[in-house]
Amino acid sequence: MEHIEIERKFLPPALPDGLEHYPHKEFLQGYLSTSPTVRVRREGEAYVLTYKGSGLLKREEYNLPLTAESFAHLLEKCDGLRIRKTRYLIPLPGTAYTAEFDRFQGELAGLLLVEVEFPDEASARAFTPPAWFGREVTGDPRYQNSSLSRFGLPGEEKA
């Protein structure tokens, strides 16, 4: 299934209040290729193969379902770090949007990212992020999960 992904990404300085009260899923993903991006992911109990086109704010995305067995087989073939994270879905008051707050584990422990997806570029550009989102990193390719899997934490984020 294809869709155009339009999202902005931010680097929050701290965990938001009440995080444990929001719905969440555990993710495990790896990359078969980073150019183009070909990813396998376990999202809770679902398994997905994803192809993403180039771009930072806007790019094509195709998702195909996988079986648990296919996911496990393909994950073994992935290069780089396996990305483990918990994604929390946080409704943004006064908007139609939901923040996807990612708290990373494993080799990327300590990294926090928040993304918001938009129906179009105009909506993305018009969005005013809440203060707790922190610095915007939409235009910084180091914060794409595919880059994190290849290079680990960007220099400024390493402890």
C-alpha cells in the first residue's frame, strides 16, 4: 500500500509528563538497504516490509505485510543496528494531530524523538509545535531511523 509520508520530527529534551498513560507499542526494526530505504519492522504483533523514497519532509512510502517467519528471516539479513523503541501516541490538544513519541532502547538508549504526520505540506508548514517538542530535526538526515541504524547516535547526542 502506497502513501506519501509528510512529517516533521523533533528532539525533545525530556520525557513528557504522564507518558505511561498513553497508548504505546514496542517496535523492532532493521534495514536491508538505506538507499533506497527498505525496512522490516515488528510493530507490536504486526510485521511489515517498508520501502521509502528519498526526502526528509515528504517521501513515498509502501508497506507490505509480512509473516513472523518472514520478518525473522529478513531481520537476520539486515545490516547495522537493530532499532528498538517504544512508540507512544500522544493527542495534541486543539489540533487534529497525534504526536508519535519514540523512546529508544539498546544501542540508541537515551534518544527521544517525536514526529507528527500531516495530510499535506501546507499543514506541515503551518503547524506550531508545542514547547515540549524541543529542537526541530526534520531537515537533519542523521535523525532518520535508517541513518541511526548505520551510524548510531549523532555526535551531540552521545553521552
